[in-house]
Amino acid sequence: MVIDMRNKVIYVRTCLKGSNLDEQIEMINQYIKDNNIDISDYYIDDGYTGQDKNRPGLNKLLKDISLNKIEIVIVSSYDRLSRDYLMYENYMDLFKKYNVELKAIQWWKIIVSFMLDFQQKMN
């Protein structure tokens, strides 16, 4: 049996500084407690939109992924990574390349985000 020694981490983002950061962290902390997951780090972007590519927490997360340091990224919902479908797909390509699993507690929220993104691009 091979044991993966890479890190399990949390990524949280809010578009308005401090708006629901604590709620996301609390929800994820409950999830990791319920599932007996040991977290090694938090990557936080407080006050950044999901369409902003230049986020310090996300940039550090992506760098650590490319250094093969991360096994699992846990988010409250998939749209925390991006609200732009193409940007999200680019991130997923990187996750796949380095065999990183993305877990979202509220997985369904991304459908709404991408529908809104698509609608905006069509107008």
C-alpha cells in the first residue's frame, strides 16, 4: 500500500473583505472533523473576486501544487477557485497534471456560477 504524504489543504475566498470568510472556514472545519481529515495549511484570499487571476492565496496554492506538495484541496464550493469557466478548467488541468483531488462541500453552487458567467458573456 502506497501512502501519499502530500498535504491536505483548505482554500477560501471572498469577494468582499471579511464577508463570509468565517462561515466558509467553519463549514470546512466541520467537514474535516466529520471526515477525520488532517489539514496542513489554509490558503486565504479575502476581498478578491472569483474572476481575479492575481490572488495571493490562489497563486501560492497553484505554486505548491506545481511543486507536488498537495494531495487534496478542500473548498466550500467549487466557485471559490473561479467563477469563470475557462479559468476553472485551466486550474483543473493543473490539478489533474499533479494528481490533486478537489473536494467541495457545496458542489452544486458551481452550476449557478457558470450559468451566470455564460449569460454575462452572451450579452
